[in-house]
Amino acid sequence: MTTVESENPLRVGLRRDRGAEPCTLVIFGASGDLTERKLVPALYNLQLDRLLPSGFAVVGVARREMSDDAFITAMREGTREHSRREMSDENWSEIAGGLSYVATGNNPDDYGNLARHLDDIDRRRGTGGNRLFYLATPPSAFATIVTRLEHAGLHRPGPGGGWARIVLEKPIGHDLSSARELNHTVNQVFAESDVYRIDHYLGKETVQNLLVFRFANAIFEPLWNHKYVDHVQLTVAESIGIEGRGRYYEEAGTTRDMVQNHMFQLLCLTAMEPPVSLAADAIRDEKVKVLQALRPVVADAVGASTVRAQYAAGVIGGEKVPGYLDEPDVARDSRTETYVALSTYVDNWRWAGVPFYLRAGKRMPKRVTEIALRFRDVPHHLFDHASRPNTLALRIQPDEGITLKFDSKAPGPKPRLQPVSMEFRYGTSFGQQPPEAYERLILDAILGDSTLFIRRDEVEASWSHIDALMNVWAAGDGALPRYVSGTWGPDESDAMLRRDGRLWRRL
Amino acid sequence: MGSPFDVEQQLAELWRAASTDEQPVLRACSMNLVVVCDDGERELAATTELVGRIAETVPGRALVVGPPRPNGADALDVYVSAHCHRGAGGAQVCSEQVTIEPSCSTLDRVPGTILQLLVEDLPVYTWWRRRGLDGEPLFDPLAGLSDTWVLNSTGTTRPQPHLESLRALAAREPWPGCVVDLAWVSLEPWRDAIASFFDNPAVRPALGGITRIAISTGGPAAACGATVAGAYLAGWIASRVGLHPEGAVWRREDGGAVALSLSAVSDLEPGEVSAVTIESEHNDARVVFEARSTAARDCVSLVVSAGAHHLPSRRIRLPQFDTAALACGVVQQTGRDAIFESALSAAARIV
């Protein structure tokens, strides 16, 4: 038997084996897209799976004046449109009963109203003073909200005890100094263990499967090093453009939008050493070591090891699309990249001399995220036709799965080699739909499990590397290279790999 | 019947015929599912339908053993078929089924045939859809080749000997396999609801002071009022909070007596739970935790009362399970379920 005092013995072995304590989720930015498209649909699906705690309540907070009913109606429509599973009014009513809305303007007293509202929920729904604050607002509002939460005493648990946690959406800062400043502000109010920085890539099943694939299968880990791996390619390609977000994108660019967070997280999970346990900090300790081992940026080498470019007009899926410079809210002389490729090294024992090639771009021929390990060639070629190196590709999205490419003898009298692939697809082997990333992440935050969230030192280590790159880029001038929309990026990117005697994978 | 090699050839031909260049068929196999049908005219068709639904979630090779035909002479008919559905990305994903139809006189050849047709190195789940275990000629040989033995005790009319047989099977040595009872699996929402009383750490010490557990369930009752579902819930609570029997009395770890009361409700379906009440003495106060099915039987209402003080009641929706959905969940599990085995062991003593 398990100790009654330490954990709930009746929870052990249940599918919902981590019993979440009753709590209130407070969403700042409740009138925004993220809340309607992702957060509330995720909550609906968690409720369907009976994964939310009893008494669970959601308080939407935004500037706009809105009644509870109007908020509930908006969220119901959003859920109907965006839930991965069909919405039924019957199931919706279970979550709707715990929804309410509070408008906050510039008046700090508004947070006093919020505090009283939360106390009232504690009394009515037995949420025990447990609060999870989710900041789904523009990052510029983070510091103000955190400070006002502190002034209203909401950074501490409610009167009945419990806990207070905060979830921050990306981006965490615009560069190293702003990230440090924000982290400092947040950590003055909330302890680091109560801060949950989201990178929704980490909520994806296939990203989590990286750990299982590497550390639960004995056959791959022995090959996972410089002795057998020639190089690693990480690709995050999107077929969409900036989708009307010119103002945001001009400030961000692909490097800040994709590389600093998502791609560096994928890089960390690919390159990290086995953690001593699955505890949050054990995993995050290993991830941060990878970031610390990234080869420092040397200004003179940046030109040869990085490529930035912008998409030009082209055709995607049979439709003409404009070039980046013709998009609304984009400066005609913009030097913001919509494509970036870079070559880097993880300078440690395991990965010595193995290049990691990263590329991310918009208006690529298709949407695909994958990690590919290209293995070294055989030491001696026995056959007339040169064999092709083996490749292990982990597809993150879409068609999540794993492919191993190897050579096989084609039928016939001659030893003719033909590449074949062995495929594992999630959709084929597991009939059920995987949960959305936000479902997993919200649930983990409620449960107090920070494994899939980014720690402060991770954020700052990745910004440190990106800052160094961006400083070199900022010193340059002239227009960026262009690539035609619907292609795999500029020639310069292919040339970067060709110089190393390698090629990008054709996806 | 052809040899197992012939059957494999037939399966290969089936896949060749199903695939075209434009629309290849994706095959996936993550388990062997042996299903032993109960007697009855519609049983084989119903089982095939269930297997098809399971294949949509967990692809594998199904080996379905039809009810023995009394006048089938020496025949052991074996034939192949496929279950296909549209998978992710619109691709057609297929699983295979081998149906084995023995006669009474060829029943003894079934285990050997199954053994030859199992996909190597994949787990073997045997779903025993027949009513009893004892005296069944296929029981012992199939248990020996199974990693997981699945059955459904919901309608059992004699819980005591049945649970005792199951307990003996689960404890069988040497046997690397495990037992899963769908009657137990279907209680998970109730277990979850009951567990939720104690998610709050402040309430948890009440588990150490339990004085009474009362459970009422639907279905055929034993003389003591116990059904399999009731016995499982009582056995689960008892084993998780450390109750132990002392003669006819169940005691807490501190020696205090706990009254166990099981009753059967005749107007409920077998396996349905009507109410679970746990009474506890904690800090000199009597606390009552009551989980009760609502009139529509689609929700469980949770009420906690301490003396005259009642905390706000909560309702949790009960998911509507069917047999295929339950079985799908089971064939995605591997390994022994220690919680079930402890609950089974206690349940067998309670009834």
C-alpha cells in the first residue's frame, strides 16, 4: 500500500493516475485567437477524457467588457469550430458551468475585483485557492500583468492555501537582454518552479516520442554519436506565408519565430545525453547542456555557415502568392528573413565534428517538420553501384512517424542496389487520435509537472546563441537573397551544404 | 484446412489483390489477438464485427476460434479475411483475421494451429468470450501461449468460485502472462470518481480512518449480496488502503474494524454501480463520502458530509463504454496490473 499522507493511494494505476487538485485557470488574453482556437478547445477535450479535476473553473480576463454569457457563447463557438473532436452541447455544458469572465482595464483595482472573484470561486467550487494564470497576451503585457498580480496578492495561493502558477506563451523576450529582463520580473514575483514557459512543440506526441525512441530502444543509442552519424538535418518548413501578421513578423523573423525556440528544442532532444531520470529538472539539465555546447558564433564564419532569405512571389498549391516585400505591413526594404539555414556543431564528446544543419522557412512547397540523422557511409564499397548512406528520419508533422532508409538488392541476376524504406506511422499503428499539444501542456501545468516547459536558463542560453548570430547579421547590409515561393529555399542554402559535400534531404 | 504455410500464402495473396499502384494498402500489426467465441448462432459474426472495430484502433492479426460444430466430422476450417479502414492521411489501413472453425472432434488441433499462425515476437492477447473457465478444453493450452488473458465476468452468477478461479489463474506459476477482466476495466470511471474524493491532500488522512464501506451494484447476487463489480470495488479500496481480513472482520492497519456491506440491486444491469459510500472517523469527526449514480445513470454525484456540514456536491459524467471500446483499451496495455491483482485477491475473500 502507498502512504496515505504522501499520495492518493486510490489514484495509483488509474488512467488519470496523476490526480489534479481542483483549481481555477485564469486566462489573460481571453478574447484573443489563442484562447478560442487552442486553449478552450483543449480544455473541452481534457474534460471529455475526464482529465480535468473536479470543480475546475476557468476565468477569462481581457480588456473588453463582456458578460459571462457572451464569453461562454464565444468559447462554445470557438470550440465547435476548432475542437479535434466533435463538440456536443451535453459535454460542453460540463465545462461551461465553470466558465466566467472578468474585464480588466488600466485600473489596478480591476485586479482586486479579480481576486474577489477567485475567492468566490474557491468558496463555490471548492478550488482550494489553487490558481493557474495563463498569459495568452502579447508579450509586451507580461510584465504589467505579473506586477499587478503581485499587487493584488494573487501571486500567492488563495486564502485556503494551495498554489499559484503562471504560464507564459512564447516568445520569451526579443533578445537575450529582454528575455533576462522579463525572466527577472517574473521571478521576482513567482518562484522559478511555479513558472511554466510554453513551447507548444514540446506538447506534441512525436516530440515526446524522441525520448522514448532514443532511450527505450537499445538498438539506436549505440549509433547515436559521431562514430556513426555523419550529420543531422532539422527542417521546419511551412507552406503558408506570414498570414497578415506583417507587423509581428517584421519584428520577429524566422530565426526568432522558429529557431530560437522550436528548433533549438528539437536540437536539444536530439543531441542530449540520457537524463538520470524523467524528472523535470533531470531532462532540462541535459537540454541546457546541449545549448551550452553549441559552438560559439565567430563573426567571420557566419557568412559561410548561415543563409537568410525572403520569399519572392510564386505559386503554391496551384495558387499565386505574393512575395514577402509585397505583404501588408512589411517594409519595402525589409531585411527580415522568412527563411534561415544554419550549420552548427554541438562541441561535446558525443557529437564532435558532426554538423547539425537547421533550416526553417515559410512558403516552402509543403508543411513538414522532421529530424533526419544521416549515417556514415560504409567503409568499403563492395558493389558496383555506390550504396547510399542510411537515413533515420523522425517526422514530427504531418504524418508523424519514423522512417529508416537502407539499401536492398533489387530482384534480378545482378547485385543492383535500390534504396527502400521501413516506415512506422503513428496513424497506422495507433488508431486513436493523439491529443493536441495544448491539452498535454495545460494538464501538466495543472498537475505541476514542468518537464515539457522551458526553464529560464534554457531560454537565456538559446537567446545567447541567437543574439550572437543576429548581431553579425545586423552589421551586414543589402537585400537578402530571394527564393521563389513554393521552392525549398535559396540556392545559397544548397551551396552551404554542397561546400561540406552534403545535400539537403528532398522532402 | 491447408497448412499454416497455405494460410500465410492466402494472406499474402489477399494483400497483393487489395493493393494497387495508385492506392497501396498499409498493413500494420502490433499484436496477436486470439478470440475464442462463446456458443451461439450469431456469436462468430458478432465477434468478427468486434474484431473489426478493435483493428481500427489497434491493428494486428486476429485469430478467431468459432464455436465448435457438433456435427462437423473431422473438419477444421481455416479461412482469411481483412478489416480495412481509412487511416490518417486517407490511406487504407488493414488488419488481417484468420478464422478457425473447429468441430467438436478437432478442437484439440486448435491450439497447435494458433501457435503456428501467431505473428512472431508480438504480444498474444487471448479474449475468452466463453462463459466459464473450468472444464473448457481450450482453456489450459491457450492460457499457456497467452501474454494476456482477457475475459468479462460481468454476468457471472456465482462470483465466489469465479473470482477464486481467476485469482488462481493470475497467480499461476510459472506463467509470464496476466489476466484482465473487462468487468474490472469498466469500473475505472467509478474508481476515478471515488479517488477524486481524496485528491485534496487535506482530505487524504480520512482514508486511514475508514469505518464502513457500502457498495450497491446491479446484477446477479451471491448469497451475501455481492456481485463481481461490487466485490471488485470493495477489494480495490481494501487493498489500496491496507485493510486486511481477520476472520470475518476486515481491519485497518491500526486494528480498527471496518464494516463491509455489499448489496445487489435487481433493476440495474449487471456491472452497473448504484452507490459507493465510505465512512471515516478522522480527527474525532465522522466524514461520509458518497458516490451515487444519478437517475439517468449517466453521471455520478459526489457528496461529502462531515456531521451536519455538507460540502458542495459535484457531478462527473460517466462515459458510455461498449465491449469493443473496453477491449481496445485492454489490448494497448502490456504487463501485469498489480492493482487489479491485489483487488482480485481481496475481492475473492470478500465474497
